[in-house]
Amino acid sequence: MNKKTFLLTLIFALFISFQVLSQEKGSSKKIKALKVSFITEKLALTSQEASKFWPIYNKFEKERYQLYHVERAEMKKKIDDLGGIDMLSEKQAEVFTKDMLALEKLDYETNVRYQNALKKVISYKKIVKLHMVERDFNRQLFRRYKNRKAKNKK
């Protein structure tokens, strides 16, 4: 990546970070902007890569959210409506187990589609790095949350 592109990306990332930090605490928009900035910087995406990468990533994030939060929340609500896990019959538990496996299969299939779309836009090396960068971001976010929570207790 040439110096000009790198410098523009870095300035853009810093600008977003400063804008986000000045917004209301705990906002999901703030976290999203920080994540975009973090990933863009760590992957060293060119402007051409970024313009193709982010629509794919955002679509996948929506699908992942749907699977992890909405679908699982609905399953939990169904279990709660039946009186909780301890009140399920063995047959009902079998149905929920199969439903959970179906969700995991759907998650896997979504990941495969995502990988296939990404490999057309960024290198395999950057795809591997993306997984590591996402984990690093989540760890840092959790650490900040944990530290803030500890400070608030004092």
C-alpha cells in the first residue's frame, strides 16, 4: 500500500475514533465505528479493498446478529414459555437440540458464503488476519468494559 493511501486511511480512522469518543458512552454506533476503524487500520485495507470489503462484512454481521441474537432469543423464549429447561419433556428437548444443531449448520453455511465472497476482495492472508483482528477488538472491548465497571464500583 502506498504511503498516501496509508496516511489517508490512518487519518480517516483517527477522525472516526475521535468523533466516536466524543459521543454518548455505551452507544452501539460508537462501538461499530471503533470496530470499523480498528479493522481498517489493522488489515491495512486499500481504499479499493475497503469499498468492496465493508458491504460484504456488514451484510455478514447482520446475518450473524440474526442467527446469534434473534433466533437464539426466540428459542430461549419458547423454552421459557414451556416453563424452562427443567420442565421440558425429553421429546421437546430433542426438538430444541435439533433446532440448535440446525442453527449451527446455518451459521457454518453463512461463514462459508462469507469466506467465498471475501476471497474475491481481499487476500487469504487478510482473511486470516481479519479473524484475529476481530478477536483482538472483542477482547479489548471486553477489557475496557470490565475496567470501567471496576472503576464504577470503587
